[in-house]
Amino acid sequence: MRHPSEWMYGGFNEIQNPKQRYALINRQKLTALLGIEHIDQLSEYHLKWVEENLKNGSSQRDAKWTESIAVGDKEFVMETKAKLGARAVGRTVLENKEGFELKEAQSPYNRVFAPEKYSLRLKNEYFWHVF
């Protein structure tokens, strides 16, 4: 997939075409956090930022957004962890230069799956060549 609009579970489409019900993104809060004056400008600015990043080739994945349960300030991350209750056991809160992250506990496959999966690792970087 070349464009975020093709990602079924990404936030791009919800920002560009907001849902009337069951929205996952709080557009009003996002607008305020980004310093945008009017909520109607959010889609326009967002599209401009995405297109500019794609054009400049700076579209690398930022691991904190794909490998964390929650990302934000300390209050938000701790509140999210508290709401998870028992499901938060084993999950750690890490501070980085931009804020905080609630990380998922990671373990190798062989601790969870049967012996036939033993060779799988957290970062399986072996590239298979199919002829």
C-alpha cells in the first residue's frame, strides 16, 4: 500500500471522512492539540501534511504509533493503563523525549506456541526467497 487512504484500520480515512457515530478519533481534541483554529480545517491540514510527507519521501513508520497501546502525556497514558485494569498487567510505561508510551509486553513465539514454531523470534528478519 502506497497511501494511508488504502489502510483499512488507520486513522487517515476517519480524519478525512469523519464518522457520524462510533468515531475513534476525537476531532475536536485533535484540532486543539494541533493548534488548528477551526475543526473544519483539520481534514484540509491533515491531507496537506500527509501529501507533503509522501512527496518528500519522509514516510517512515514511527514505531511508537504501531508498537504501543497508548501514546501521549503521562496523565493520558497512566489513565489508559488504569482503565485496562487486569489487562494492563505486564505492560510498562516508558518515557521518551516526546512523551510517554504504554508498551505491550513482548515474548518470543516459542514461549507461547508449540515446538514447531520454535525458530520464530520477536524480530524474524530472515528473508525467504521464493523461486
